[in-house]
Amino acid sequence: MHSPQIRKLIDLFSKFPTVGPRTAARFVFHLLSLSGEEVKELTSEISKLKENVKLCESCFKSFEPFSLDRHSRLCEICRDPGRKKELLCVVEKETDLIPIEKTKKYRGLYLILGGTVSALKKEGLRKLRVKELLERVKNPEIKEILLALNPTTEGEATALYLERQLKPLNKKTTRLGRGLPMGAELEYADDQTLSSALESRR
Amino acid sequence: MHSPQIRKLIDLFSKFPTVGPRTAARFVFHLLSLSGEEVKELTSEISKLKENVKLCESCFKSFEPFSLDRHSRLCEICRDPGRKKELLCVVEKETDLIPIEKTKKYRGLYLILGGTVSALKKEGLRKLRVKELLERVKNPEIKEILLALNPTTEGEATALYLERQLKPLNKKTTRLGRGLPMGAELEYADDQTLSSALESRR
Amino acid sequence: MHSPQIRKLIDLFSKFPTVGPRTAARFVFHLLSLSGEEVKELTSEISKLKENVKLCESCFKSFEPFSLDRHSRLCEICRDPGRKKELLCVVEKETDLIPIEKTKKYRGLYLILGGTVSALKKEGLRKLRVKELLERVKNPEIKEILLALNPTTEGEATALYLERQLKPLNKKTTRLGRGLPMGAELEYADDQTLSSALESRR
Amino acid sequence: MHSPQIRKLIDLFSKFPTVGPRTAARFVFHLLSLSGEEVKELTSEISKLKENVKLCESCFKSFEPFSLDRHSRLCEICRDPGRKKELLCVVEKETDLIPIEKTKKYRGLYLILGGTVSALKKEGLRKLRVKELLERVKNPEIKEILLALNPTTEGEATALYLERQLKPLNKKTTRLGRGLPMGAELEYADDQTLSSALESRR
């Protein structure tokens, strides 16, 4: 149905998260409706992205050295002297760090693991920054490691794996509290969530 | 469209929880498709319900005296000597008590409040068993009152109201733990839930 | 969890269309919250239903003889002299007849088939009023039979079956027009629907 | 929260159809995870899009001259001698043309209008190719104009507007057939759809 050039772009956009071939086609028709300058602006910003945005050497969060100190290798959180160095929060990906920051309740540091590992596919492990985590945690300043992984099967398996890896270091590891979320109804709560809510009553 | 007899029954079924006029009409046509005996069985069971099922005088849960001790005025939970008398769990309605029992993690007693009160409509208060709660809590055996209300606006307002009423009695009041439920994703968690999950990490 | 009397009623309500055990339990607790008079009203109306409501001998729609002529064996539609006798609309069930009447575009008569037959389970056939349909259609006044069955796999199989049965009678059979419904979007229309919409353009 | 470079790209992606700021952020993090070559491939394909893909001068569909005849100003459909020149199908946008082609039931030509006009905001009119439509329809070969707009409020208003504009030309205008779509249930069909289905029975 589509011409080769359009098909090629549909393929590339289909690799974007949440995008299927139908939405990808809509993206291409959207691009066709843009002016030449608008297309140029988009491609130029995409090209500049990898130049301007670096990954922090300590926590692996993206940051823009240019907007801080040109030669900085650390992000704005890791450079912030107000942050508590004794608390390290391990998250799966950068989009998990954002809502934690938004709560303004967390003042420790981070490490972005880069993924989770399913209980079955152990190869996923290689992509995770487990070595980097173990290296960083050696720092005696770190007293507690909060494994802030999703309370899903994969997140649980990953937390369990990390706990085992961290055990020899003899540091306190914690996880996010389980319980009823805002707006929940007891009547429809699952067994495990309600059990956690009963145990952590306060 | 419908004849008077059918309309009358549609009206009655429309008062059932979750039932609108369309579903009510389907119920009536379902009844019409039943045999005479099936209809008789249904009406007979409905009639026997209020005769056979009583409300427990202590916790207001429904129970069948016939299946316990014919003259019992207490339900099977309140009669159970294995239950911890120092812990009282206040729930909105009987359907909220069921999932708590299913967890098998709670071994205290209950009181069914009979509803919640919205912050705005204070008249709702009269229907709640607040007086019964205050009376029961005077029992020195009770050390902790767990206000197991839904973490919704109405549930919160009700818990707040009960806390104020219970204050003069100087007993410990608790609430269900807040946090991430099973299967949640940090990325989509609301601010309050995530704040609670951070605070109650363990 | 539930007592025998409550369990019994949950079982009976679970047979109602769209009702699962959870909703059935909510129905029972609703009944428990009603006054004695309210329960009596409900059971009395259910009992009177089968006495007061009859099935029309011609179209099998439910009707109340009492509200028409005490001894009538025909419903208000079949008795209406303004109805066109040359057009007979076959529907699956009474709840399908209602929306057709609401359009006020149809002025013919009806026959309620009493179900559909899946392509696989041929036993379903016995419950359908196929014999009654063939008998009624012999009436020379009837010129067209509109098979108003759902455009679903089961509805299609039933229409096909009826067409074959009606063939020897040499009468015109029609079906409801296919096409795009109100509010549809071409982009998401399925192939068959769009093909019909193209063919029936006007 | 986000750095300026990331914010800039989130803004640009948020203009894509169906994309909100949250999905746009996920797109940016996806780009950050790509290799330099993968980013280059994407920007290069986006840049080539407007060079390689042209709009057909007759129907305004996108096409790639390179894959047909280098200097062609007409798309593959308009160039196809097998297409019926007496039938012109007017669609809102290219993504509406695709499912019509997929049915393989339509063999006429097209004109992409470029949008719809809401009944309220008449300014939208200027963007539509109404002048181009009126010009093209003057061709005596065209006998029927099928206004294949969505059966939505906006689509209806646009079809009505076009019918009025086309009236002086005295050509047959048609619309897509309305009716029940595949899988619909009579019980839940809206009044207008069911009325159309009754009228267009066949």
C-alpha cells in the first residue's frame, strides 16, 4: 500500500515505545504535512540530542553538561551537596526516577539499573548495571539501598536478584512500601496488596 | 414500551446495586423464561433470607443463627475464642470485610460501620454506627482500632471524623498501609501513593 | 465464607444475565438492607409476573392481557390494525424488538425466534421457533420476511439457516442493511463493514 | 525536571498525532538509547521524506515519483488506466483512503479533501481543497461523487457543505451506506444507525 520511502519510516517509528504500524503511518503523514523548516528543526534537534545530552557517570541519568558546567561528568542530582549520600535508590529506568523526584520526599541519590530481568530469561542480566551498582555501593558513605523496582513479577525477580548480589556487602536493603493506592477500594483489592496494607498499618 | 407489570419490576430491580433500567429489563425477561417452579424457588429463598439471616449484635455482620446455635446473637467471628480481642477493625460494609478475612492475616474482631460520610453531606452521619462503635470501644480489652476504610475522598473523610470521635478515649487508632499495589508501575503512580511507598519502605 | 442461605441466593442470582458471583453477593446484601415490606413487594411482583404477563400466540412477545382485553391471546402490536401485514420481522429475542420499535420506522409485524444457532452446536436449533415461523409465513398476506438478526457469526449462521428453510415458500427475504454506524471512523472500519458501506452507498 | 534539549524535543514530539508529553518523553529516552548510526538513519530518512514523496496533483495522495516515473506528477492510482473515471471518491485524509483501497471493492478515483469543517468553526474551510474539488468535478467524465466522510458530526457537516457547493454542477452525489457494522448487536444499536439499517435492508 505505502511507497518504499514511507514504509521505511513506518518501520523506524514502529520501534518507538508504544508505537504500532498504524500510529507510525500517522506520524509519517504528519511529517508530510509539516513545512520544510519544521522538518529541519525536528531532525536538527534529534541530531543535537546525543551531542548535548550525556549520561551521568555516577547514576546514569541523562543530563546536559552545557547547562551545568561544560566539563561535568555528573548530573545535577549527583552534584547537589544537599543530597543525602547515605541513601541510594535503584530504579529500573529514568522515567521511574522522575515521579520519585516529583514527590519531593526523597533526598538521597540514585542509580539507574537500565532494565529488569525476567525470572526466565537470564540473558537480560548482562544489560543491567549490576557491576556498577556493586562498585558504587562499596562507598562506605552509603548506608541503605532502596530497591525501587516495580511491584511486578519482573521487578520482584530483579529485586530478589539484587538482594542476593548485595548480601556479602552487609548493607541495609529496603523496598518501596506495599499497600492500597489512593482511590483503591478494599472490595476489589488483591490478596497480596491487602495483606501488605494490613501488615503495614499505622 | 413495557407493560405495567414489567415496568414495575424493572423499577424494583433498578434499585439493586450496579443495575440500570436496561439490565433490569433483561432480568425481567430472564424471569419470564423461567419455569413456575424456578420462580417459586427464587421468591421463597428471598423471603427466607430475612428470617434466616440476622445481623450480629456486636459487629453487625450477617450470619445464620440456625447454622450455629439457634439462639445465638453473635456471628461466627465474634464467637470465635481464637480471635484477638484487643484489635478492632472498622469497615464500611460487609463486602469489605470479606477480602480482609480472605487474606487470613487478620485475627482481630470487626465492626461494620454501615456506610461512609462525604465531607459535604453531613446527614449521612446518622446512618453510620458511630454510637455503637464508641460504646463498643469502651471495652478495656480493645487496645487498637484499625480504621480500614477505602483510601478514597469519602473513606478519608470518614476516618478523620472517627479519629476525632475516638480521641477522648485515648486508644491507638491505625489505618491500612498505603503504597504501591501488586502489579503497579512507578511511572504511572500518583504522587501521594508514591510518597507513602517511600515513607513506608522496609 | 458465606452462610448456606446467602450462598443459595448467590447461586440463584448468578443465573441472571450479566450477573457473576460477586455482583450476586452484592444483591443479597442489598436485600438484607431492605425492610420487610420492601422484600415482600419484590417477591410479590416477581410472583405476579408469570400470572399477568403472557406470550403473544402470534409473535411470542410478552404482553399483559389485563391491560388490553382480558381474554386476548395477541399482543398490542399484533392487534394493531395499523400494522402492515405484508412485512414480518424475525428477531432473536424481545430485547432486540424494543430498539426497532423505538426507531418508529418499522410498521410491520414480528416473530421472536427465541435464540440463535451457532454454526457448530446444531442442538440449539430445537429451541428456536422455526416451525412456528414456517407455519406463520404460509399466510399469503406476508410478502417479505426481514431477518433482523445480529450481524455476528451466530446471527449470520441463523439467518443463513432460516433462508434455506424459507426457500421453498418462494417469498422475499431481506436482512438489515450493513454499513458504517453513527460516529464510526473510516480509518478503523473493518473490511467487511466498509465493503458493505461502499456497495450500499446512496 | 527535564533539561532544555530534552524539553525542546518533548515539545516537538508532542505535536505528533496521539502523542502527549509523557509519551514524547519516552520517545526522547528511546532516542538516547539508540546508537549514533541509528539516530543518523532516522534523521536521514525523515529528511529524505519530503524530497522523495510528492503529493499527486490530481488527488493529493502522497506518492514517490522515483518509484514510478521520475517526472510523474500523478500518483499510481490516478495513472492506472483500469480505474473508472466516472466515479470520484472524496475522503478527508490519506489514512481514510487506505482502508477503502484494501477492500478492493472500489475502482474509481479519489480526491483527498485535507480535513473536515466543524459546524461551528467556519475558518477550517480555507484549508479544505474545495476549489480543487469543484475544478476537478467539471470534467464531464465524472458522473458520481461519493462523499466518503466519517459519519460523525464533523463529517456530516462537511458532506452537507460539499453537497451545497456541488449542487449547481448537477452531478450525482452519494454517501457511504449507513447500517449495522460487523459484530454489532441490535440491542445496543443507536436509533439512527438502526433506522438506516431498516431503510437499507436488502
